Amino acid sequence: MKTIMLVFGTRPEAIKMAPLVKAFQEKKDDFKTIVCVTGQHREMLDQVLDLFGIKPDFDLNIMKQGQDLYDVTSRVLLGMRDVLKVCRPDYLFVHGDTTTSTAAALAAFYQQIPVCHVEAGLRTYDIYSPWPEEMNRLITGRIATYHFSPTLLSRVNLLKENVDGDRIVVTGNTVIDALHWVVGKIAVDAELGKRLAADLERDGYDVERLNGNRRLVLVTGHRRENFGGGFHNICRALKDLSQKYPEVDFVYPMHLNPNVRRPIHEVFGEDLTHLGNMFFIEPLEYLMFIFLMEKSFIVLTDSGGIQEEAPGLGKPVLVMRDTTERPEALDAGTVKLVGTDYNTIVGQVSHLLDDTEAYGEMSKAMNPYGDGKACGRIIDYISDKIATPQPE
């Protein structure tokens, strides 16, 4: 029996790793599954763990007020040193592009433990966009022994970097596995849907408003490269769009970072209540966010994962970034880049609200990120490597 350790620390990582944790746990005759969380996101991480019923074996709990990337990196690295002294897994799994992933991978490398990189091979080829994620994924990719790429393009990126093709497998993205799990959970439980609607109303938005012909634009924002002028432009665009389209609701669950909240208050004022069809609410737990996203008409975001999730629900995505490490979505037509330019944001949102044909083209485009069976492919690959060990 091989020991598998899965390490993650942010909410996006937890969402994408949770179905893989559950899948490994179902193979208890073949694998001993150990979960280590870093707590890079604390409250938001815990919400995902509760939703999927995952109890970590180790919790580094690194989150400190005012910490920077130096703090996060060093705390994860030192914390993982101690964990790996207690428990030496045969394989250590990390996800994507976070500081947790890179520092955990480095800690495993120092003890010569093979690293398995989930969501491997995404690239913008601009180390400062997204920052620090692009460099994180590059470093993690150099450390990793096995690479689980969500798409064929991600595999091609790794092959160009001279990664052994036998160590790369295209799986689809585990976020679609998680999305299917959550949507299915909501669909079969009418009481859960009612509770989510009531909780959301208490948090500041009543989905009953959408029972008529009203439409919803769901907004998220958190990227560091958009801090300052970028977020100020986004807020100006939202203010004018909400006035231009009084029959459309704009809902913005605000990230906790003060660099995100400051420009909101600068544009909309200190009191964010009673703004008509513009709703600023507190961050949503994953289950409630998916519930709201399923009811949305357009998603306006700078997130990476939402570029994969929303098309799975038939929602066009306008990405408030200048680059994306998910060009497959651009090619498929499920997303468009709008940057943080005021005129572009207003123009593209207006276009989708006004042009039925343009909206239909995006909403019906095929999601390039998989069929919800990524976790099974990952486990099959690792099982094959165990049966026929490869030289490290």
C-alpha cells in the first residue's frame, strides 16, 4: 500500500483537490490517504473542508494578519519540513499555482519525495501576470515528477519545456469534478436550495428578484496585479453599468483584502447598502457561490478557476485580466479578455446584455476543461506507475 499526501491551503486549491481526496479515500485498499492543509486561506478553506466532509490529518495554520509572500513561503516550507519528518509519503500531491503548492513541493524535493502536480502546464509566459502565480507554477513544474494537465495545450506547454511525455497525462480539470458534485447535491435536495436562498437573502441578495425577466451579472475580483487603478476602473464601470441597466442586478461578493475593498468605497461611498440594483455582499462559501453562479446571466471576474467552472454551467465569462493561462477557453469562445479598461468592460458587458446572438454563441460553446472524470484518470495513472515503477 502506498501513502499519498495531498497538500493545499487556499479555497481554490481545496475545491479542486477535494474530489481527488475523496476519490483516493475510496481506494483505501490501495492507498493510505493523508491530508495536510496550510491554512493560507483560513475561513474560506474551512468552508470547503466542511462541505466535502474532509478532516485534515495535519494543519499548519499559517495565516497571520498582515503577512506577505515571504511569510507565507517560509511558514509553509518550515511547516512542511516538520510534517514530512513525522510522515514520509510515497507521493506528495500539490495543486496549481499557489505559494502553498510551490513551498510544499520544495519541501518534498528536499526529502526526495516525488511530487505530483495537479493542474500542471498552465502558462501565460509573463512571470508578472498573473503574479505570483505564473512563477509559482513554473517552479512547481520544474520540481514535479508527475504532471496532471487539464488540457492538451497544457501538455504541449510542458513538452516544450522538455518534460518527459511519459510523465504527463491529460485528465481534464478536477474543478469540473467538484462542480458536478456540488450541482448534483443542490439538485437532489430541495430543502438545501431553499436554505441557500434564505442564507443568501440574509447576506444581502434575494434571488427571488430573478423570478421575472431580471438578469444577474455576477462579479468577483481579487488579483494583485489589479490593485490600485485596475480595481478603481472596475468599480467605475460597475457603477455606470448598474445605472445603464436598471433591469439587471449586479452582485459583487467582496474579497476580504483591503486593496479590493478600498476602491469600492472610493467609488460607491462608505455605505454600500441601498444602491438600487448594485449589491455588495460578503464573500460566499463555495456551495452558495455555485448556487448563485448557476442563476447568473454573465460572470465578470479576474479569477482563474471561474473561467473553467462558469462555462460548465453555460455562463459567458468576461475576464478582467490582460492575459490568461487558460487560452483554451478563449479558443472555445467561452471567455473573453476585457482587462481593467473602463470602456472595454462597459462595452463588452453591454454587448452581451444587448445582443442575444452574441450571448448565445458564448453560452452554448463547449467547455474545454473536461467531463468531470479527472480524478479517476489521476488515480488510474498513479496506480499504473505503482504496478510498473519508473526510475525517479
